[in-house]
Amino acid sequence: MNFSELGLSPQIIEAINKANYNKPYPIQLEAIPAILQKRDLLGIAQTGSGKTASYILPILEKLQQTAINKGRSIPVLIIVPTRELAAQVEEVIRTFSQFLSRTIKSQAVFGGVSINPQMMKLNGTDILVATPGRLLDLLSKNAISISDLKTLVLDEADKVLNLGFKEEIDEILSRLPKNRQNILFSATKEDAINGLIEKLLKNPIKIEIKPEEITPDLIDQSAYLVSQEKKGPLLRHLIEEGNWQQVLVFTSSIRTADNLTAKLVKNGMQAMAFHGDKSQGGRTEALKQFKNGTLRILVATDLAARGIDIKFLPYVINYELPRSPKDYIHRIGRTGRAGSEGKAISLITEEDKHHFKVIQKKMKRWVELIDSENII
């Protein structure tokens, strides 16, 4: 089945084709018709499953049949856990709405930046993508109204709750009208999610896309045994020797990310750090440059491991291993997407070997450990 058989208009199909979406993901095949039918929906799906388009496409389809919004009452609200995901979702909206005859106004709002510029742009917004805290700030200032909301999307609900936003979500839900369409996506079925599901959804259509038990075949994994002091030289050697032009490097701490970035730059390599201590403007600019190919190396903490979709990213390097096997899979899952091949490399010290074995056992895939002694 293709997108044209899912009830989407020619204008949206044109945008889909321009974005080089060849065929629907499994979650899109099920979610798009359900949302078009105005059903509540529960989707259990990992990052990279195509879930964002699965709700954006039918929401746009429905919105183009409505009158232009001229006030501050929001018809569609999408709640997300992080600033980066908010910006990403809003970018997807712009991508798929570009050919619609009815202009769709969307805006992403989040903390960490001045609220005033965001407030000035809110009038006439059709789709608001918001983090919970900033949304409540805007409501407290009467900058928007959600009393007539038609569609609510709660994306990555498990992460929203894990980040401590339960009280904020409860407050937001108390302000919503009773009659509305509710769409909830989560990567996991944790106990905390069950309470939210019962509170939010009415007779929902349930879709579960089970995650791969092993990492995708399109990801070529390798690992190098290296001493702590030679990690930096090995990293630079691999990038320069392979002439890699777009490399995402993961560290486990902000301090390491900053130190490693400084060393890379000192050695004449174009690199920027990406973590929670960076300003929102700095993070947005770094990600923008990295995604469009003008930045060669992005050094990130696990902030970037989930919720950021970098299409056709060829290389991911674990400069340091994450704490959990799940985070390892999230990290390397940034590559090998959209049908493209990718390479994931881990730098392993003697102290890391046991933990790396645990990770491999969990993902049921063994990775060759290469001795780097004769490489650098």
C-alpha cells in the first residue's frame, strides 16, 4: 500500500514525494486512517519508526478543510518532552504543509529562550508544538487558549513523565475541553503510562510496533580496544583516515563533550558540542549546521540519542559507552535510517570490556573488538 491509498490529498502526497518518502512505515499504515476517522489512538513505537509523520499527515489533512484561524485559540496541540523534539516536529509540519492551498500556521514553543518573541507570533496558530513548562507559562499569561482544542497529541509520553512533568500534564489536561481527539505515543509501556492512558484516551485504537531485538542490519558495528589517553588520537585518526565528513560523537558527560570538542578544534577539525548546558540558540545552530552538512563533527551527550532524526547520517562514534544497553541502541540508531547504510564505532578501554559484553548480550549481537595498538 502507498500513501495515496491512505486518504491523503494530492497536495500532501506532493509534499511526501518531494521529501522522498517511498512507502509508508507500518505505524503510518495503521495510524493515518485511524486519526482521519477522528479516533483516539495509542501508539507504542520507538524513535525512528515514522511516528511523527503518522500523526502530522492526517492532522494536516483535517486542518486544510477548516477555516483559517484568526485568534489565539489553538485547534491542535502537540506536547513533547524536549526543545529539540519540538523544533523537529515543527520542521516536519512545515515540510508536509508546503503545498496546501490553505496556509497552516505552526509554531514550536519551549523554555530556555525569551517568551516574548514566542508570544508575539502566536496569533492564528493552527498547530502549537510545546514543552509542558512553556505551555503553562503561555496559559498563565493568557497568551493562548486551549479551551476549544480539537486535537491533542502527547508524543514520547514516557519521556515526558520520566522528566518529571506529571503535575504539569495534569494541569494542562484539566484545562482542555471534554470533547476532543487524543493521540498518545510512547516508546515503552511503563506503569506510569497506564494511568495516563486511562485518563486521556477513550476507546482508543491501539498500535504497537515492536522494537528490533537486535540493531538494524544496515548498521555496521565495530569497536576498538584503546587506552584512555589514546582515545582522542584514535578518534581523530579514524575520522581523517576515512575522510568522514558527518560524524556524531557521543560522550557520557558535558565536561567530556566540551573538552573533546576543544581538542578536535585545536587539531584543526571542525567540531561543536551539543548538550544541556549550551544555550538554546547554540544548540539549534549546531544541529542546523550538522544536519545541512556544514559542520563535520557534532559531539553530544545522550540528549541527542533520542528524538533527533538526522536523515542519512553515516557515522556514529561512542567515545564513551552509555550506562544502559537501551541507550547504546538509541545512540547507534541515529545512523542506518531511511534505508541508508551506517557505521557505528565504539572506543573501548580495558575497564569498559565487561560493560560492553553486557550491552552486546542484551542486543544479541556480537561486535568484533579490534586492537588499536598498531593503528596509532
